[in-house]
Amino acid sequence: MGKCNICGKSAGLFRKQHKACLIQLREGIVKIEQKLADFFDNVKHEKSEIDLIQSQCLLPDIIVETCYENVYSQFLDQFLDDGLFESAEEDKLVEYQSHFELSISVLNRNGALDKAVRASILRDLINGENITGRVKISGNLPFKLMKSEELIAVMKNVKLSEQRVHTEYKGKSSGLSIKIAKGVYYRTSGFKGKPIKNLSMDYIDVGLLALTTKHIYFASKIKNFRIRYDRIVAVKPYSDGVGIQKDGVSSKPMIFSNIDGWFCYNFLMNIDNYQTSEVQK
Ligand SMILES: [Zn+2]
């Protein structure tokens, strides 16, 4: 006799779960996500209500935690779709986290919390406000930062590729963006369905990428370098990466992938207008 993997009671021969248990579990998820979404409609259910549904519907912690992150992520995306992440929207997400007593690991299992931090960095960058002091690093970084620069973001497992020499990079109709004025901001929706196509690229290595107030750094086993922002002449957006062209005739276009293209693109398009001296504090 098999045991039901939801209620733990006998489920009958060759069965992994009771149909009724599965239905109840699915209903529980819907109910919880609905109650959590109410928070953004200013209907604040208590955490105890969520806990009650969890126990009634026999939901494992991991599923409930996923619900918490899903709803958070869904509203974050909604906030980002209509333009810059407003302070009031950010406050709402912070309030959600504290109201339901959610730990960082719960909200960041799929990176929703990190995405919110990046969104707030972009907003402050574009608005000319201070963007430093948001990244927490455990352990040492393989970069030697200059005294006058500060770390803004670090990304792991970033793939570096180079455009092959014989392929034409400039002047392609596929959307090479030339750096222009201050305050360029592309919405998240503009990045959907624009993945990097590996066709004319040579994969180089995978490593750590860091963005500071002055440079982009890359460190891997075979390649270590930094590029000053004012030496970047073009930035190309992808959903899962960003392409950059450095000045100088011999430099090949580089593509960093397996990263948040929306953030990196908007960051690189705006960072060279960032003047530490102009920022208060
Ligand atoms: Zn059951």
C-alpha cells in the first residue's frame, strides 16, 4: 500500500496521493496567494490566517514560502512594468516583508529581493541620488577597487563571450544603442523575449562581474579586466545579458550573459552621469 505524500495516510495500491488531498492542496495555494495579493489592495490579512490555511490544507513550508515570494515578485514586476520603481512601491514591498515576517532567504529563493534592490539602485541612479551602500559581500572579492570608487553590484556565474571579428557589429538593425542623453530608462517589458543568440560569438569564460561607481570588473580563471565607463561607446540590451563595445579600433564587442539584462543595460546607460560629488551624504 502506498502512502499519500500529502496527508501521510494510506492511499491505496500504486497511488502516491489522494485526489482529494491534491485538490485541497491546490486550493490552499490559490487561497493563500489571493490573501497575500490583498495586501497590495490594502487589505492586510494576519499571518495567522495564512498559517491556518497552511495547516488546514496540509501545505508544506516550502510551498507556502514559494507563495510569499511569488506574490512579492508578481507585484514587483507590476511596479516595474509601468516605469521606474517608485519609493512608495518599494516601501509597500518592505512593509509586506515585515508584515508577514519574511526572512531574506524566503524572498530571495528565486532572486525577487535582489531584483527589488537592483530596481531601487536604478531609480536612484536615474534620479541622481546616492546608489552606494546596498551590496553586502561575504568573503573577499578578486577585484582591487580604487580608493575613490564604491561597489554597487556583484554577479556570479557570468558568461563572457566575444563577438567574432568577421561579423558586423555596428550598424545592425537589431538595435545597437548608442549612448545618448542622461536619464535613459528602458522598461522591463522591453527586455522580454530578447535573449542572446550565440551565433557569431566566441565563448571565453565564466566568472564574477562587478559594477562599481567607476568601472565594470570581470574576473575568471583566464580573463581579468576592468573597463572605465567612459570608455564604453555602445551598450546593447538583451533579456539575459548585455553587450558592450569599448573604444579603440581593435576592441571586440563583448557580451556578458546569464545576468539581468534589464538592470545592466539601464545601469551602463546611466552610470557615467553619476557624480559622487553631486550626491549628498
Ligand atoms: Zn492524502
